[in-house]
Amino acid sequence: MPTAIIVHGGAGAWDLNSEKLREAMAVCRSAAKLGQDLLSCGHSAIDAVEAAVRVLEDSPLLDAGIGSYLNAAGEVEMDALIMDGRDLNTGAVAAVRRVRNPISLARRVMDGTEHNLLVGAGAEAFADSIGFPRCAVDDLLVGSELERFLALKQQETYETIEIFNQPGAMGDTVGAVALDINGNLAAATSTGGTRKKLPGRVGDSPLVGSGGYADNLTAAVSATGYGEALMKIVISKRVCDLVEGGMNASDACASAIQLLEQRVSGLGGLIAIDASGNIGFNFNTDAMPYAFATGDGSISSGR
Ligand code: ASP
């Protein structure tokens, strides 16, 4: 079975002519390339999506890991989910602070506990108990987000949905899905959430079926966008259900985004790979940087 990988750098009101969007596409290409290389060497889909998302988290351009948005209290609280399509095993963390790579902490929740999701102080205590590397808040902060936080603090009417529909400098949530040589699917999503969210707010990203889903029998999916809307229609599982009903990954993503818009006036984007290896992506925001590859083929990217 030819391998496949697709990654995204988040759906939103990106400035289409900005250098930042071009750079975000380049980071997506690097992440997809690393995932492709691992898959080519026989690594599993779950290893490939974790490694690809770590590259995206390490980029200060994107809203995950380093570069995460600040919440209304000026803190960084991150959410992440990883899911293995072989056995539907899932690991997730929510509202977690001071870790550089939340996706790897989510992986440790999946591999090392009987639980699916750990939040806040509990997730941080788990990290400490297994010697998972912690960092300082300053290690996650980029100057432009600090400036934006100070500006947004003055805007009493600001709503978190604005990053999806009002043009402005942005980076965004990240995700990856992959199919390995043995036909196994996996999905991973990581985010700093929305700017000026209330402390303790958890978005769609760490919620199984909303921020991502992976099932070898149907598809692997990662979602991005206004989480309050995405989770209402459990969008990633919806894509898998549409694939189960006979659609390919591309049509299923388009149909789910249409539903998001029509049913809950939502804004967002999706990437997916179905069990036959078809790649899909769709979004109804101004842009969503993405990059993908099948087998040892060249990396394609777009926004
Ligand atoms: N879905 C993320 C959230 O609501 C944000 C995003 O994808 O941009 O936390």
C-alpha cells in the first residue's frame, strides 16, 4: 500500500499576500517531508503524525507549542490529540501549560495510561511524574503575540471568532494525518486555542471526533477552525462516517465543511486520508496552509 501524509497550519483569515503565509507553507512542507521520510523507512503512521506535528509546534509562526496564542489572562494553555486508527487508541491533553510539545504528552497519555484525556494541573502533574520536559512560559511566547495580547486587552468587544473572519496577522492550529505501509491510519492535532479565550476554555482540538479522528476502517482526519462550532457537529467523526457511506476523503471533507457552514455557521478546515489512500482537504476561511505527499512522490503544498 503506498504511504500518504498531509499536514495543515490552520484555517483562518490569513493575509493571502503575506510573507507569514508563505513561511507557514514552507513549515508545512518540512513537516510533511519528515513524515514522508519516516513512512518510507517503514515507520508507523502514529510515529509519522507525532513527528510532523512536533515540527509544526516548534515553529514560532503557528498557534501550537512555541507561538501559541495567549488567553485572556495572558497565559498559554494548549490542547492536543493523537489517535491510532489500528485500535482507536487515543491520547489527549487540554489546557496544559509549560510544555513545548503537547502532542508528545498526548502520546504519553495514550501509551502510558488507561485514560484518553488529561486536563490542566492533572496533565501537568502527569508530565512531571514521567519526567516529561517542561519549559518556561517565555519559551512558548513570541513577541508579536505578546503585543497582540496587550492590544486585545483594550478591546472589550473582541470575540475569539475574529481570527477566522477578520483579516490580520496570524498563525494557527496545526495537524497531520498519515497512512503507513501496513495500511494503518493516524491523526494528530495541536493548538494554543483562540486568542483571548477564557482561562480553562477547551476547544475542539483535544476532543476525540471533533479535533481529529482515525479509524483504519474509514479515514484519519484533523480539524481546524472555530472550535465552538466544530465540536457541535463532531466534524472529524462526521468525515469518517461520510467515508463509511462511500465518499472519498476529498468529497467527505467538502461535505463536512458545507454542513459546518449551513448547520452552525462555522468557519474551519479539514485534512483527511481515507483507507484507500485518497487525500482530501477543504476549508471555508480565507486560507489554510497545507502540504501533502503520497509514496516517495514530491511534496505538494497550497493554501
Ligand atoms: N480549533 C482551534 C480551537 O478552537 C483553533 C483553530 O483551529 O484555529 O481551539
